[in-house]
Amino acid sequence: MEKAEADKILDQAKEVLAHNDRGLWTVPAGDLYPHQWLWDSCFIAIGLRHLDIERAQAELTSLLRGQWENGMLPNIVFSEGLEHRADRELWRSWVSPYAPHDVHTSGITQPPMLAEAVTLVGQKLKLPERRSWFKSMYPALVRYHEWLYGERDSHREGLIVLVHPYESGLDNSPPWISELRTHSLPWWVSAIERARLDGIINRFRRDVRHVPPGQRMSNIEALAYWSALHRLRSKAYNSQAILSRPVFALQDLAFNCILVQANRRLSEIGKIIGRHLPDHLSENAKRTETALDELFDETSGQYFSRSFTTHKLIEEPTIATLMPLYAGSIPNERAEQLVGMLKNKRKFGSRWPVPTVPLSSPYFNPFKYWQGPAWVNTNWLIIEGLKRYGYDDEANILKQKTTQMVAQNGFSEYFSPLDAQPAGAANFSWTAALTIDLLKS
Ligand code: GLC
């Protein structure tokens, strides 16, 4: 991209972030997402570090406002104000004795991007400041990783179990929808579906007031997601109680790949400040790297998420298929197979990559949220993964296409992978922040 064009995009991206800035943290998109989200703020800080390092640090320390006493980092820290009361009431974090008292949060987590974000922000600081930055974040990170393994991998399989699709960050991704449809649709939701009464639910949905309904999940799926949330709440978000019987839960591929890199970053941070990661965390980190292998399917040559209930792989290829590149712990031959899929025109090699499901998937719809559109955050993760395996040309091509897609169409939440048409929320923070990072790194 020409320098003048890049400068123009950078200015526009800064404007988007300024517009969504709430002082010490940033909302993903004013109307649709008016709170602070966990992985959003990590991506936002990765971009902000190029503009204002202190503000980038504040973005991440603000996340710790929401950390629970047991170490959990919630996917949402809610905004104050009467207009947001319904959101806080939906989650009722106060049902758990571990929730913070001074802010309200959700009761579930999101992909563990924090150690990566802390590291990348730290890289912009001189060594003494970097050390104090790392020292200030390390205890919270250790507690978070301890919570992940202690609560969500109690059988020590090395793979974290997610108890709600929102924890994956890829809300309506096919493995979750398929698991829902085959094992976890509550009887009363099926009854509503059969009676075709789901239309009334539109009144309760905020997303479809801001975004065309065809881009989001169906009312039946939304209702089942609400029911799953309700169950978690009724168990006070206690993982042991939640997982005591077969439930709507997955060992999610993308989450666990992100965790592999997060563990690596956490141990690097520890080394820089002269602390050894607790032994159990180092052992768990190794276990996760090895356990990824269990998600590999020899026949199709790719990785999948696994059902918690049946322990079977859910053979639905999605954007998560490419995330083992980001994990960086898989053998080179397998990485090569994934790069082949990325380039394959029937799979992920669309004109405007990377589609969130392969073009050949029966789920594919160019506008439907995590079932087709290209997203800038998943492109960023794949670019990092490609670089890790030495595919620099492929990484550069994807970087150029991603910044071009944004330059031509604005800072949308997601884009059609066929013609780059923008969709979802406009002025979306991580699209702006990661575009800055791609242009500046
Ligand atoms: C949607 C996305 C999720 C994101 C959130 C806020 O729920 O699926 O990944 O964190 O919006 O932007």
C-alpha cells in the first residue's frame, strides 16, 4: 500500500478508536456492544501500543477490574448506567461469591489473548519499564491460567472445556451449532420451533435491531443460547457443578490453540522478571501442546473441536481449522497441509480471505457472522501463525489483502469474503486496532 494511502487509513483507524474510547477502556462498537469485552480489549491494546503506550496499558489493566477472586477473567465487564441494567441483570454475576463487588461482569470467559497482548505492549517499552509492566500483570495472568486449568480441565486432559459458545468468541461457529442441534436443544425450544412461535423473540434481541437478522443466528439458536446461559447462572457459574453431567460444552480448537501461545508468552514474561512459572502450570502447558494431537483427524488431515459429552470430534471445518498455525506447536508437515487449505480456492482461498468457514461448507453464507465472513482478528492470528512457520510470502499477501479490504470498505465488524462488502457493526474497534498493527508492524 502507498504511504499516503496507509497514512489516511491510520488516521481513520485512530478516529474509530477515539470514537469508541471510554476513558480507560474501549467499547467494541458503541450501540451494539456498549461494554468492555475481554479479547476485544486485547486486540485493541495491540493496535493502541503504536499510538499511545500508556493508553494501551490502561486498556489491559482495565480488564483486571473484572477479574474474579478465583482468577476467572470474564468476557464482559459491564458499563454502569440504567440503560445497561438489563445486560447486568441477564448475567447476575452477584450470584457467585467470587465475582467482584464494585463492577458487574458476565460469568464466563473468552479466548486467552491477554498474555500475548501484555507481551506485545511490553515490546514497545524500554527494558526497565517493560519489567515493571510485566511485574504488574504477571500475578493476574498466573491466576487466570490457574483458573483455566483448575476449573476447566479438572480431568487433566490438557484441553480446556468451554461451557458456552460465547466463550469461544466465535459465537455461531458450526461445531457449536451442530453440537446444539444434535445433543443440546432443550425440549421447550424444540417445541417453540415446531409451533413456529420463535418470531416473538425478535423483540428481545438487541443484535437484530442493529444488524440484518440474516447475518446473525436464528431465534431458535438464540433462545437455546439464552437457556444455556440461564443454566450456568443457576449453578452460580461453578464449573464443577456445571460439568457434573453431560452438557452443552466443547473442547474448543481455536481457544486451545490460543492457549498454547498464551502459555508460551506467560513463561517468557516470567523469565524476564525472574520468576519461574509454577510447576503445575508448566506441566499443563506441555500437556495442552501434546493434547492438540487428539483433535487431529488423520482421514481428513485437519484438526477439529471435540464434544465434551461424547468425546467425539465434531467434523466441521471452520476458521479454527487454521488456528494450529497460531499455536505454533504442530509438526511442519501438518502446517504445510493447513497452508494448502488456506490457498485452496474451494476452501479458504476466497478472493477476500479468510472466510470463517470453507467456501465448500454447507454452512457457508458470506454475511452470516462466524459462518462465512472474513474477520480482521482471525486474519491477524493466521498471519502470526504463517510467520511462525516461515510462510512469510503468504503472511504478507494476507496482510495486504486484509488492509486493502478495510481501506476500500471501512472498519466493519466483518466482510463478505467474495466481494469484501462490509457487514455487521460499523466502526468496529478491533478492525481499526489490528489494521493499525498490520500497517505498523
Ligand atoms: C460478538 C463476537 C465476539 C466479540 C463480541 C464483542 O459476540 O462474537 O467475539 O467479542 O461480539 O465484539
